[in-house]
Amino acid sequence: MSSVRIKLSSTNIAQLNDICSQIKDIADRMKVKMKGPIPLPRKEMRVPVRRTPCGSGRESYETWEMRISKRVIDLAVNEMALRLIMRIPMPKGVNVEMEIRE
């Protein structure tokens, strides 16, 4: 049976959880089998930056960090449910990938 895998990623965990709950509500209303949202390991990117860019003074650093959270949702293929999911307004910071699997 075919299924759809939806991969969501964002730096804002609240927006990510909100989109996941909307997808879950649609799946419940349409009575579609759903697995997830499965949390994947969070990716943390750290960049050390020198405080004084001119090079004079003592050598001290600040560390900037960006955390990317990810979720995976598997749904059984249902045309109406997919149309409703594609109509969900996605915030700017949320990336969505949809993949049809056999």
C-alpha cells in the first residue's frame, strides 16, 4: 500500500508542533492511518565569533547557535487528506518535504 512521508523542519519548535497538530487533526477527521509525528535528532550548528573584529585587544569569543528541529509523519494515501494538508498555511520558517512511497 502506498504512503506519503512528510518531513518537517524548523528553527522554531512552536511553529513546528502547531503544523504537526494541524496535520494530525486532518488525518483524524479523514480517518487516515497515521504514524507520527516522530521527532528526529535536533541539529545544532555552533559558530564561534571573535568579539573584536579589528584584532586589537584581548582574544575573546562569543558562540552563536542555531537549532533545527525535525519531525517525520507517515500517512496512508488519501487524495482529499493530501489536498487539505497542502492548503495549510505554512509559516516562513517551516520547511516541508512530501514524498510518495510504495
